[in-house]
Amino acid sequence: MTPRLTALQRELIEAFFARSKGLFLTGGAVLAGYDFGHRTTDDLDLFGFANADLEEQERVLQDACRTVGASLWSLSLHVDFRRWLATRGDERCVVDLVRDRAPPIDLQKRTIGSLALERFRVELAARLQALALSTTAR
């Protein structure tokens, strides 16, 4: 499997998780960078449980961006959702910080070094995609 994350995405993930254990990576970045490498992704989805402190996670993201030489622009700020745009030269990456108030399905996260990855949602998404592909009209 060849990871399909951009250099900015990889470096942001590493810098963020070297500083924070409060969120976990989920969505397309897990599929593209750690599971299948079958596609690219435009954003990083960083989720936390109901007690996640998004203000603290924003500070961590700002510090991670400084570390990798990226600028950070706020796109959307809500109580449980923050969207940022990280830029470095021609590279662009949307970063979503999300406080998920739904009861967690799986408290245990898969880890790679300091990185915490969502397991259940990504595995479910991959299985649903495989099912959809297998049932296309012939």
C-alpha cells in the first residue's frame, strides 16, 4: 500500500499528534494514508469525544502549523465544529476539529506511534464501499 497523503497532510498529522492525545484521525485520511492508499483526500478529520476541549485543540493545531511552516486560516467556528485551512506554498489542507457528542461505539483507537486512528467508522465505510461496488449494475 502506498500512502496517498500530501507532504503537508503527513507533516501536520505527525506534528499534531506529537502534541495532542485529545482527538483521533478518522475519515478519508485514514483510508488514504494508513489503510488502503487507494485515493487521495482533501481534508483531515480530527474527532474527539463529548469532553474534547476544542479551544485547546485549536492551539495545538496552530502550534503544529507553525512547526511545519504552514499558515492557518479559520473557515468556520461553531461549538462542536471548527474548520481551518492550512496552507504552505501551493499546498492546501482543510482541517476539521469535531467534538462528537454521540455515545462512542468504540473507545479503543488503533494507534501508530503517537497517532490515534478511528477503527469502526473507517472499517464500516470501507465495507460499505466494497458492497456498493459489488452490487453495481452489470
